Amino acid sequence: MPPSPPSWPRSEYLLAVPTLGERIVEHLHRNGASLDDGELAEALGVHRPVIAETCRQLEAEGLVVRNIAGGTRPVARPGPAASNVLDLPPANPQLTFPAHARRVLSARWGSTLQRRTAVMPGGEARPFELVSGNGRIVGDAVWLEGRGDAEAKWATIAEAVLIVGHVTRADRRFLVFGQDREVVGGWLSRYRLLLDEVEVWYLDGDRLERLA
């Protein structure tokens, strides 16, 4: 089954208020230098610990590099600089969809969801894209485009369900998809019994629909 195009408008998304991570990346690109947490905090008007944590998340996503002295520099953008909305780097749905989902679900559920770690069996801490501050809500945002044919995407869904379903100490475990609704629906029609209280949601723009 060929992948469906992104269901949330690209132009609408890029015109949204940029996240702190996007502001940090853009500021570093504009200045073309390595800046420490204090310099970024002063430039962006954000507390230094928040800057440090956000920069660590950006490094995990491959958008910046941090050195041992605490400086952060941007990863070079591929190809010549392009003129686009807000002069932001070209959107990669694999990276931008989780940020979009965090904004929508945080507002809808009245809880600030961030990329944080949650505890797995045996005490292992694993990062998830949508975790509340108290760790009682844990979820992941899944973008299926580029993950192969329908069978490969079903395997991706099954793995995501298995992982989030094993989070301990959470009252609510969920997955949110933003693309390939038909593939997700096909998986649910056959394997719904494997969810074991894991909620499945579909996000189309700002419209949030529960599938299971």
C-alpha cells in the first residue's frame, strides 16, 4: 500500500509558534558559532537549566552538537540555504510530528507533555516523546512514512505497542499516529486484542481521533 501524504498542512504547521528547540537551532544557525547555555538563556529569555535540557534533547535528535565545555553548535544544514517560511530548516515529519503532537495533546489534555524518560521493567529508563511531568501519562508519536511496505509498518506498530505497553508506573499509555491511517486501521482490525490498555490515536492537523 503506497504511503499517504502528510495529513496536516505543511504551510499551516510552519507558521505555528516555534518551539524552544526550534528557536535554539535557528539562533545557532543565525550566529554561526558555538554558544554556551548562559549565552543562549540570555538571548532567548529562558532559564539556563531549561536551555541545557532542551539542548540535550536536540543533540539526541542530531540537530546540535554539545562539547565538554558546555558549548552548543548547530549541525550544518544539507545543501544551499533555502528561503522558506520563518527561515526555518526544511521540515522532516519524522522529527516535527512529535513536536506538533506535544502541542496539540498538551492543550487538549491539560497536561504539559514533553520528551522525557519513563521507567520500564527492571528499572530501565527509556525516552518517550509524550510524557507528563509526573510520569503518569506516557506516549509516543509514530510517523510511518519511509518505514517500508504495509507489512513492515505493521511490525513497527506492533513494536511501538509492545514497548509503551510495558511502561511501569503510568496510568495512561498511548500511541498517536499522524500518517497512514489505513495501515493503522488494518493493524487494529487484526491485532486489537494485543493492545492491553494501550490507547491508539490519530492526529490530523489539530483534530484528534481515538481509534482504539
